[in-house]
Amino acid sequence: METTVDVTKNVARPARTMDLDALSKLDVNALGVLYARGTVGTKLDALEGHPRGRMLAVASLDHGAIAGALRRFSGSQAFPWGGKSFTGRGESGAGVNRVHVFGRHQLFPFLTRVGPSVVDGAPCIVLDYDLPDNPGAIRSIHDEVREIEPGLYLGPAMWKTRAAPRFILWFALDTRAQATPIGRKRAG
């Protein structure tokens, strides 16, 4: 991996190689490989804020015209999901989804913690929607994320079933591209 040197701190850091647009061009399997290589620290501080989000690839619509149209739509301003907002530091926290339907809303809260992935058992950040304020369908969602390069997180969204969670789609969060929090006006 190429590195750059931060001259203000004289520290080598990995060069930015991926973003939400680049990830959206990858198929389900390639995203799975990136996720398997991802890492997670023991603290959730890095997710603090309002990272921009993007749906990347849907399991049953990975190729073809519909998949391409869906990928383009997910990157447009018209797409209803804008990402997630996170609070909390240390080993646990909370968050909420930013949804843009008939205005900007914060919907479907979740709790966060570092725990084992249901995909491969390795550490990940678990987003737990099983909260009394969420409708039953939302409580059945299992999300988790790992950092795939500094500030860029990738995760599977899954549906909880009796046997095991079923993979639905990949999504990403970019903490390097913070969104305006809901409830605050944009500057300018």
C-alpha cells in the first residue's frame, strides 16, 4: 500500500485509496474480501460523528442493469439513507440512521459495541437494533462494520433468522466525509 508522510507530524500514514464511489464499483464477493481484511480497535471513538453512508451492493442484485441502476441511485442525493450518526466513546455507544424521506429524519436507533462478527467470528463493531423503540422488522436487522482503511468502514447488513443472520447487502461509512447533523442548518 502506498504511504504519504504527514509533514506536520512527520508520521507516515497510508495513502487514501478508496472512497464510497470506489467501493460502489465492487461486487459482493470483492466487498466480502475487503471486509475479511478489515480491522477494529477496542474503542469506538473513531466512529464518533456523522459519517456519510452509502449502500453498495445487494446480494440478489449483484450484476446486470438493475444492479447498476440501484448502485447509481444509492449514490444520488435522492437515495433515502444518508448514513449513521454515532455518539459514545470507549467500548460502547449509540447511534441512529439518517433518513431523507419527506425531510431529514433520525430513525431506528442502535447501540454499538465491539464483539465477534456473525460472518467470521473476528472482532467487529456490532450495531444492535434490538431496542424497544424500534419496530419489530428493524429489531431483526443485524449490522456490523470494520475499518478497511483509515476512516472508511465497510459492513454487511443482515436479517436475523432462527438459523443464522442472512446477508442482505453491503454498506459503507466514511468518517472522512462528515454530513451535517440533522437539526443543524448547513453553512453558506
